[in-house]
Amino acid sequence: MEKNQSRMQLVAMKQSFFDQGLLDEQFIQLEELQDDVNPNFVEEIVILYYGDSLRLISSIEQALKERNLLDFNKLDTLMHQFTGSSSSIGAKKVKAECNLFREYCRAGNIEGCMKSFQQCKKEYASLRKKLEAYFQLARQVGSSEAACRSK
Amino acid sequence: MDNGCFSSPRRDFPNGLRVLVVDDDPTWLKILEKMLKKCNYEVTTCCLARHALSLLRERKDGYDIVISDVNMPDMDGFKLLEHVGLEMDLPVIMMSVDGETSRVMKGVQHGACDYLLKPIRMKELRNIWQHVFRKRIHEVRDFENFESFESMHLMTNGSELSEEGNLFALEDMTTTKKRKDLDNKHDDKEFLDSSSSKKARVVWSVDLHQKFVKAVNQIGFDKVGPKKILDLMNVPWLSRENVASHLQKYRLYLSRLQKDNEQKSSPSGMKHSDLPSKDVGNFNFPNSAIKQQNDASIDRCNYSEGTLHHQNMETKSHEGNPKGIVPHSTTAEKARPLTGNITDANIQPFASLESERKHAAFDCTMSTPYSWTDIPKSQLKKEQKPVVHLEDNFNLLPFHGKKHNIQVDQSQSIASISSTPSITEQDVAACIETKPRFSGYKKDYTSSVSSIRSSVDTFPFRPGNLMMNDQPSQPISTTNFGLKTQSSNNLSCISDLESYQRNLLFGGEAASAAPLDEDLYFYWHNMNFGQPNIGMSEYYDPGLLTEVPNHLYDSADYLVIDQGLFIA
């Protein structure tokens, strides 16, 4: 009973991610890759993503500290990487913000860059929080199996 | 794993396709690895382009395909793409989150065979094997085309020769047979082309053959055995049978080279001199007709590889050797016994061929042909004329010196046998040589073989399927050649090398070879044929070919050989 409830909760949670545009079908792809060999595949990938993201975000932040002497090329490159990383787990909203940032970069718009970067960080933080809750629940429900079935 | 042209030695292609993934993004690297593993591919991941390059260089034939991201910190993806294309000639797939047309275009310009957009779906990865397969097919196809052309030529030649006497009479018969065979062959070839679908063939690439030769030299030609070679070569996916058949061919080739040398020295009228120049190897066949044919065949042979640079070969051995196909012509001039020349020529052609490039067909199948020439160390050098040494001293045997003793003996015996017809043989050989791809030769040779009835047995080598697989190739049946000159039974004794050489040279005149695998045709020339240059086919010492010999040596063949003329 409880388990069922939790399962349903899990399913609902996941669905909300899609509905809100937080995640796209790439996430489903990851779930499909999960199997007996890698029962926690999705979570492992997401954890990798966290690590990569943190590194990139701090690099961008560092670069943005230059204020009026922004190295747009460098910023664009870093953001490009962040975009790629986000696409790996299907972080849709984060990706969208990243692309916006890159456009500002190309336009040489410092303000735009600053603003959109803040948005990026916000979206990233929000997604991370939700995913962490999701996986926690998934573990409670009992495993990757649950996570998979909750598709 | 060392891989010749065919990167994947697995029989259940595309399973086990060896993929190298290069991406600086650890998340994607892991995802791709998982996806590829799910496709039953063998995955190696790498996050640094430089590391990837060193991995590729370390194991030249260790991967079938490379997937790389475009944006990497240490090296531009396009640069890596270029390197891989140049050094390893592997198909490379680019990927990026950026799908801008200009980027994609750049990728294609740099040689990428595909450009994927991230996020990548698994279904996109499932089909990457097509790029590997496509490459292989193209290589083989080139060869085959040549072969078909050759065969047609042979057929024509064959009929022309008929006026020569009983030989021709026989030839007629064989020609017809050959025609049939040819048809079949083509079918087979085509079918075999998709060898990957049929079964994995061992493609004796230049590299692989070099390894083989090295191992053989190390062991000592007289002590050599498939098992020993296999151990030394250290090519995990290669089987004992693969090596055995390849060894056989190699022996034939060597012995033929040797024979050529011997012949060269003999004053027989080989008109090697005549041979020269005609594009391919005009083997100076005494008969102009033959010559023409031979030439044609030689040309073909030469062509098989595209441009066999037999010329390279010329340098050394050409004396008297018509440059195999091309090389034979030069040698032909010398009018040295064909054998001698041929071997040289043969060797060279191969060498040159190899150097030239991996002829598609040959690369796959016989990339070794050139390598064969390499057999004798000196000869083996790709670019050099393999046989050169042989010419004069029967060094022909691919091995320089010592190891070749055995071969030399053999070739000598063979040579002696063929001395008479030496010319023909040589001519044939010459012709054949140029075509490392046996397939091409085969056709031509078949006809010439019949006419020539050289004592040399040539095996029509069917390049298409030349892969030296374990299977016995049908030397003769496949190619038009069908002519089997009776070889002085010594042919059988002839080391594989020689036959191999012959095949190479003569393009597989193996006329009457027993139903050898289509893959390998070696025309057996009966060395004893006193016929004037039957053309290149004579030169082929089909018996030597390993693959072929199995069959060739089969009773049927031998009988024929024993009987003397036999038209395959």
C-alpha cells in the first residue's frame, strides 16, 4: 500500500518534470538504458551531471567576474560545454537558458549574459533539487525497478 | 587486434564492432558507452583526443570506427578527424550539441562519415556499422571490377589462343568452362562481397601480411608452420586455418618467384623483353597473340590494383621479368626466364601495389599480394620489387637468404620444370603479377593459361574473395582460366609462395584448378608446358597457393598436372 502510494507518487513526480518542461525524452532514453548490469544507471548519470555542471558553472562565474572585459569566446565555449552536458540528461529548461546565454555572448551583450547566467543557475538549482527528491523517493520505493516502471 | 581491411574479424558482424568514443564530457561518455554496449559493440572510451590518437596508433587495427565530439579542450575534433582519416583510414563519426549547417559541413569536408546531434538516440548508434561495412565493400568492389574486366579479357584471349593447337582445343573447352565459372564467380564474388554478411573473411592487409612474413622469417622458412606463425604474429582473431592457408599461398608465391628467377636465367626465349611496357606487363609471350592477351591480362592485372606500380618492382627484379603485370613488362625485356621475372615482377607488383594503396580488393583480400612479394625480405618491401633478388639467384624466394632455402629448392625444381615453357610461365607470371589481385588475373589468365599451357600452374586468384581465408579457393574454376597447364608436379611441391606468386602474377591462371574456392583462384600452370608464353598464366604457380593448393592439390588437379597440359 505504502509502496504503491510511493510508486504512484514517483510516477507523478516524473510526469510533472515532463509537463513542466524540466526534462525531455532524453531522460526516458536514460531510463531505457538502465538494466540489470547498471541498475542505477540514471542516477549515476545524473550525479555525473551534477559534478560536471558545478565545475562549469564556477568557471563561467569566474570568467564573468571580469565584468567589462568579458572574454565572450571563452564564455561561449564554456557554456557550450554546459549545454552539451545538460542535454545528456535531458535538462530542457537549463539547456534553453544556456542557449540564451550563448546568444547574448555572440551579441556581445554583457548585461544579457549576466542576466541569463543567473537564470541558468536558477534553473539548474531547481532541477537538481527536484531530481534529488525524485531519486530519494525512488530508492525508498525500492530501486531502479521502481524508477523504471514509473515511466 | 590486428585487422586488415576488415576491421572486424567477427563473424557475427556487426556484433562486436570495435568503437572508440572520444568526448571530453564525462556524462556523455558514459551514456554513449552504455548505448553502444547495448548494441553489442565493443566500446573504448576516451576523454582526451590525444589519448585517443595514441590508442589508435598503438593498435592500428584495433578499432573499426571512431566517434568523436567536435568540441574538445585539448584538440579540435576536426583535427582528430583528419588524423584518423589519414593515419588509420577508419570511418569517423562526429557529434555535437551544435547542429549548425556550417559545422556539419565542416565535418563532412574533413572527412566525417556522419555527424550526429546531441542528444543522441540509441537508434542512431545502432546503425553506425553501416559506415564500416560501406568502406569494406568499396574496397572490395574496386577489386572486383577489375576482376570482371579481367575475366572478360581472358575469355577473349582464350578463344584466340585456340588456334595454337591442342592446347587451344583444350582451351576452348576450358574457356567455356571458364566462362561459366566466371559467371559463377561473379555471382559468388558479389555475394562474397558482402562477406560480412556471409561470414567474416580474413583480410590479409598489408600490415597483417607483414606480420606474417616477419613471423615466418623469424621462425625460419623451413621450420615454419601455421601454429608457430600464429603464435608469433599474436593476432588474436586470426585462426590457425587462416594462417595455414595464407602460408600455403605464400609458399606458392615464393616458389614461383624462384622459378621465375631460374627461368630468367635460362635463355629460354622468354620474351620478357616483349612483355615490357605494355601496360601491364606485356609478357613477352612468344605468341603475339598470347602476348596480346597477356598484355591485356597483364594490364588487367595491373589494373586490378589500380595502378600497380609494378614499376617499382622493376627496379630490382625486372630483369627479364616482365613486371608482373606491370613490372613484368619491364622484366620481360630481359627475356629472362619468366619465372625469374615473374617472380620479381610478381613480387613487385605486389609490393608496389601495396604501396600504392590498399587496393580495395586486395587490401581486403590480398592486400598481401603485395606483401607477398615482400615475402622475401628484400622483396617484401612494399615498394620494392620483390623478386628482384630472385631473379638472379633464385632468391626469388621471398625470403632473403636463408629461410628461403627451402623455397629455393622448390622453385628450382619448379623452375627446371618450367624452364621450357618458362617463357610462358614467366610471361604469365608477369602478367599475373601485375595483378596482385588475383581475381583480375584470373580472368585474363584463364584464357591465356589455356593457351599457354605453361607448365606453371597458376591459380586464378579471385581477388574478390581473395581473402585468404582458410577456405580453399578454387583456383581454377573460378577464373576463366581454367587453364591448367600441367605443371610438373613439382608444382605441388612448389612452395605456397610460388604459387602464390604465380597467382599474383598471373592473376590466377589456375585454369583447371579443382573446384577451389572461388575465393582463391590460382591458376596452375604447368610448368612443363612448353607452350610459348601462354601468357601470364603460366607463371602462376598455382600449386603454391596455399588456399588453392588444398584443392589444387586435390587429386583432380594433380592428375591434370601430371598429364601435362591441362586446361582448366
